Amino acid sequence: MKLRKVSAAAATALVLALTATACGGDDGGDSSGSGSGGGGKIKIGIKYDQPGLGLKEPDGSFSGFDVDVATYVAKELGYKPDQIEWVETKSADRENALSRGDVKMIAATYSITDERKQKVDFAGPYLLAHQDLLVKADSDIKEGTDLNGKKLCSVTGSTSAQNVKDKIAPKAQLQQLGGYSECIAGLQSDQLDALTTDDAILAGFAAQEQYKGQFKLTGLKLSNENYGIGVKKGDTETVNKINDALKKMVSDGSWDKAVKENFGPANYKNEPAPKIGQIVQ
């Protein structure tokens, strides 16, 4: 009996060792680190709850501009769509997900900032967004000062609404809710007057079929948000490959097509494709 137990334990250890070898590295990509798909997979962090940018559909598929950009980039790195593993990456955990190797890259409305560049490296930017306002289609709110005395919504933890109050409309009534969908429900029922965050996020919601024609963006440009693709700090090789892929996406028209498909119904007046490596302050 003792011999059998030892043999079983040895066999189990061998199986575990072989399994670990087959799984490859923990850098979110193929174990070779070459950036070529081969038979491996690549893990990419996205948002699951932002229509038009990163959304997990009821059937389990994924849609949005960030998803389209990441899919194109992955293709240029040698990965087919069925080799991509989409990983939900919440804003507060993006830097940790990269440093732990949970994902190879993150495309999730990830604004490039000096503070974040201390922890991760960025490719891009691939989209220049601005803080804006979403209001009902028949709203008389046309500029920031019109928000004085109005109820302005943003999500809990966001600084967007406070930014408006501090810089433009000191008498705005700030309302913080748990998510953008709650703010939009408040707009629909006239309990709220405006929602503020990045215009790309607002356009993504406004472009959804269930909201078609109900809302509009005011076109305010209260800040510049340079969306980049985050990678692990020090992974210069991957940054360069992603930048090459982004340049190709712009030059062959795929970038414009993705913008139109994801934001078109909202009449989103997007900025032209940004120059790779050039941050707009």
C-alpha cells in the first residue's frame, strides 16, 4: 500500500508539472513572449459595462470601440479572434492586473497620465476624448453655465461633476449614483438634467438602440483624455508592436470604420485619429 501511495503521488506531481509547462508563462500572452499567436492565447483587459466601448453582450460576445481596436492590434501581433481571452478589468485594478501578469494589455478607456506612466507603459493614444455633458434631446442646456441650479449626475468616485462645479457652474446640484445606467434612467424620468463624463463614454450609451434619439451631447470640451493601451512596465517591445498596429489601423481606414460603427448613431463629433506618441494636454 505504501508503494502505491508513493507512486500515485509521484504521478500526480508529474501531471501537475506537465500541465504547468503546457500553460506557458503568466504574462497574459503566449509563453514565448514573441508576440506571435501560434497556438496560444492572449489575455486583454477591457470594460464589460460600457456600451460602444467595452460591453459584454447577453450572448457572451463582446462589442465596442475598445474591443475593435484591441482585436485589430491582436491580429497584428499574430492572434486570431478566437485566441483572445477578454478579461474584465475595472478602473481601480488596471495597474495591478498588468503588474501581476493577469493580462498582456488593457484597452479600457485608459487615459494616459503622468501618474499612471510611473506604473505602466502605454501605446497610443488611439482616441482623444473630452469631458462632456449628456442631456435629453429637447434640453435647453447648451453650455456649462446653464447647469447652475440644475441636477448634474456622475458616478460615485468620479471627479467629473466636481470639475464642472469648480470650473463652470458653481450652483450645479451634484448627484452621485452607482453607475451610468442609473444616471441615464434619471435623465429619462426628468429627475436629473445632465450626466457628465468622457464624451466617448456618453456617445456609447446614446448610440444604443434603446436610447436612440433620446439624448444629445452638448459638445463641451472640459478636458483632454488620451486613451492608450496599457502594458506591463518595461515591455517596450510590445509597446512598439502595438503602436505599429495602431498606425496601420488608421492608415487602412479600419479606425474610422470602428468609430462610425460604435458611435455613429449618437452623432458623436469625434476628434481625428491622434498621432501615435503625441499626447494632447
